[in-house]
Amino acid sequence: MKRSAAQRDTPAKKTRASLNRIPAQSTKPLSVYMFGSGTICELGLGPRVTEVKRPRLNPLLPPNEVGIVQLACGGAHTIGIDVNGHVWSWGQNDGGALGRLSKEQDDEIDEDNDLNAKESTPKRVEGLSENTVFVAVGATDNVSAAVTADGRVWAWGTFTDDGRKCFRPGVKYQREPWLVPNVRGAVALAGGKDHILILDKNGKVWAWGTGQSHQLGVKVNPNLRTHTFGPFKVPGVKDIVYISAGDYQSFAIDKNGKVWAWGLNNFGQLGISEGVGAGAMIEKPTEVEFFTSKHITQIASGSHHTVWLTEDGEVWTVGETNFHQLGVPYDNLPADTVREKDGTPSYITTPMKLTKGAFEEEPVDLPRFKFIAAGTDHSLAISKEDGSTWTWGFGDVYQLGHGKPAGEDSPEDEPVPTRIKNTATTGVNMCWAGAGGQFSVIAAVA
């Protein structure tokens, strides 16, 4: 058919190039190491292991058989992706976070076991197509989510708001994977305590879950029936290339390197020193001006503290320090540190760079780092130089991986980043770390 003059003069519509790419399927299996408390199956080391004092290689995840290539830690569970793009899970399943049945029948219960064998043993998530390939995962306390190779998001579990359980309107517990209907082109996930962020290929951020601390980036009505909101696009941020989340806070980095934060800021954990104190919140995405020129590449946040990693391997921390979460000795805290009535340091609102650590109880200069992670009240960092793991903060249940000090009855908190030393990890170049409330996970390319 012959075109009119008007049609001939109309230029072809250009397709906008995507800002972010959906990740490619990884082909590098990982050796996975666990440590900390596993009393509710977090360690994934089978039904008889409830505690690991120093990193232990997980024999139930052999690289040449299972081949885990990616991991994400929730509060008390972990999910992973294998070399074939299948999703695995282990840990507590009260809220359905494992995406599979875990109740033991009477004839399956072994009286010699301390734990539920189905929860404490890594298994594949059920209800997903054998042909669906997953390329990214994320986890909250009781929700797990995974991104497919074509940018769709599947999720399962439950969100909790002041004791009320809800996954989506009309559904309290989603115990099998559910395809999130309104999200396309997803490239990454980040989970807090009871909210999750989704980054799409166009640089938009989606938020989903509970939002009473403004961690969703909008003001929500607490009187609504479900108390679960989204997923919806977070207003006020665009051209985002990276997302992260803490228990009640959210973070994003845009294509120009600007860092944005929103949510709970009672301990200054957002890196924004104005408007802190009991109940303080940043209601909408706000630029963290302190880091404007510091080239932040990764952010890890726990309950009330945040760790920041720069492009050149520096680590900065801010927020609560009651349990040494910041890795700064109490005698080196700034003069404006907020303190309890008895003088105990409580929190700092201006980020501090970590420079000193410890190895074999001796003070040392810190190396440059390549990866960071945060649990509820503890932190981890992996050295860029040799892949060694350094941990600090609350260590009451061995989640720091240093075992029990000689002459002590229990493990201790670590006031500064302290290098883990044990036979299982000596000479191993770690590349990833994650943590929950009372456990930690590190991994190396096998």
C-alpha cells in the first residue's frame, strides 16, 4: 500500500535504551560457609546442627552437584539460585518464606534430630516451572522473592505489621510462589524486615510491604485493612542503578552517583544528620549529601545502623552503636555522639570511616574492601586484597565467626572489624557475605 506524504515524513519512533540490564544467569558455583545460631534452622546444615562457632563449609550444598551461584539472607532463612536457574531455600518457615511444604509427618520425625529436617536442609522451592530461569533473589524476615531471566518477579511468604500478617489483600500467608502481576523488567531486589524494593530496567524503584516508618517512600494509612501496600513505583527517585534496604529504611543510588535514603532515621542510620531522635523518619527519598562525592558502590543496613562501601574500598558506618555495630571503639567516637543517661554511647549521626581493625587480638590497619553485609546488629566486610572476612558488632551467638575467647564462657561483641581466622577459610578468597538476625553466610567461587 502506498504511504501518504504525511506518513513518509513521520520519523520512526525510537526505543529508549534501558538504563539497567536484567542480570545474566551465573555459571560460577559457590562454596557456601555458615556460622552463628541455627536454633530455628537458619544454618541449613541439617537437623542436628544448631550452632556453628566459626565458618563451616556447608556439605549439603556441594558446588559440583547443587551449584549455588547467588544467595540472599532474610531474618531467619536463606534463599539461593543454582547454576540451572532454580531457586533453593532453607531456614524458618513459619510465614511461608521457604516456598515449599516443611511440616514433618509422624513417620518422618527422627527423635534424634534437634530441628525440623525439611527446614534445616536446603531444598528447591516448589511450584515453579522447571523451565523458568531465575537470575536474582531477595529476602525479608518472612518473604522471599526471585527475578526471572525475562524480568518478572515471583514472591512468597508474609509481611508483618505490628503482629498482623498479610502478603496481599485477602491473603495472609502465600506459601507457594506467586507471580507479581504489575512488575515488568525487574533487575534487582532488596529486602528489609517487612518491606522489599524492586529495581527495574528503566531505573524506577518499586516498593512493597509495610510502611509505617515511611520505608516505602510514601505516607501510608495505618487504618487500611491489609496493612500491606504495593508494589508501586516510589515517587521522587529516577535513573536508579542500585538499591538496598535495612529493617525499616531504604536506599538507592542514581546514575550520577547520588545516594538517596528514606524511612526510619531515629539513630541517624540514613546518613542524614538532621531530624533524628525517637521516632524520627525521612518521609520521602532524600539525597544523602554527605556521600555526594564519595562514590558509594554498596550499602548494607541492619536494624538501626548502616555500612557504606566506596569505589576505592573504604568502609563508612553510621547509626546505633550500643552493640559496637559501627566498628568504632568507644574511645574514638566523636564529641557529638548521642549517649544514654549513664554515659554509654548510643548513636552517631555523621558517618565515620573505619581505619583500624584487629587480627589475632592485635591492632592492625584495615585493608581495602570489596563487599559488605549487615545483620540485625552486626556487620561483615570482605577484603579486596585477599578475600578474608572481617566482622564486628553483636556476637552473642557466634554470628561474628570468631568462636569463644580463651577463658570466656561465651562469645563476645567485637568493637572493631576483626579478621576471621579458622582452618575452613584460610586461603579462601571470599566474594560474598550475608547475614540475618543471629547467623551469617559467606561464599567463594569454588
